[in-house]
Amino acid sequence: MIKSTLSAIPEGQFQPVPSLPPVGLVEPRARTVHSPLELHVRRLHYFMDLLQTGFRHALQPDPLPRSLRPERIALGIDLPELDTVPLWSLRRADGAVAIPFVEFIISEIGKTLQVIAVEGGLAGSAEGDELVVARADLRRVLEQASPGSSTAAPELPRLGDIFLSRDLLEKVCGPEGILRTVVRQCEVLLAVDSARPDH
């Protein structure tokens, strides 16, 4: 027979389980409240990350690419097909890259930039002008992604083999690309937004 090593409690006696403190005496956890601008910036980051992840995976395929599914779900974007973007991205022999749903992704980035400009009160400012230029550059990319298409900005993702040159995608996703400029601008906006007295 194996003897218990717990000699402090005599055999046959039970120790009471400590009760939980009464409801209302436990201090509630601090709730994080996000401003509308911050939520729009998070949405923008999701679509930019999706585009960049697809581009990187096409250049250097990885059997387990980074998943953006948790962020998509957290943002309430009910389009599970977007989770496949990294896995289905591919590079052609001539270096051109196809990223699934690229028209939809670029279109959503442009729309979100417009909302951010309005929410941030940037109309007529230098910062607002930078976002307008970024949107125009992205529109040009979209036109090159779907030349001759009458529906340049689809409401829902649609699958198609739309190949873009690597140089064009570097201008969008590269270290000094359009998206990098947008990220820097959004960081400035969020810093200003969080410094407002009502936050």
C-alpha cells in the first residue's frame, strides 16, 4: 500500500475549499475601448497584411504561411475565402505574381483609406493629400490588375488568374512602397487621435 506524503492533513479529514469573494467585491478588468479611427486602421492593416503575405508567399513559398484568420474574425469580416490568399498566391516563370482576390483587396484598402481620411478630419490637409495620392496609386494598380474590366472594384472577392509584374507589386508592397507610406501616415493619425482629451 502506498502511503500519502501529505502528513499535515490527518487521514479522513477534509479541508474546506476557500469560497470565492462575493460578486461586486472583485474589481472588474479594465475594458479596452477602441476609437472608430483605430478600428478602421486595424481593418486597413488586415488588408495590407493580406496583400503582402500573398506577395511574399508567391516569391518564397512556405508550406505553413502566416494565417490572418484570427484578425479577419476579430474585425467581423465574414469572408473565409480570404484565408486562402497566401496558399493560393503563385509566381509565373516570367516573375509575374498572381494573388487571389487582388482586385477586392486593393479596392478595400482604397475604401478604408477614404473612411480614415474622413474620420481623421484630414480633408484639405497635407496628410489628407498623401492618402488621396496613395488611393490614386492603388487605383492605377487595380486598373493594371484588370485591364478593360468594367467592374474595377468588386463588392465581393472573385477568383481569377490576374498576374501583376513583380516591379508593380514591389511599388505597392516593398520597403518603400505605397503601403509603407500609408502605415507611417496611419501611425501619425493614431498618435494624434489617442492624444485627444476625450480618449
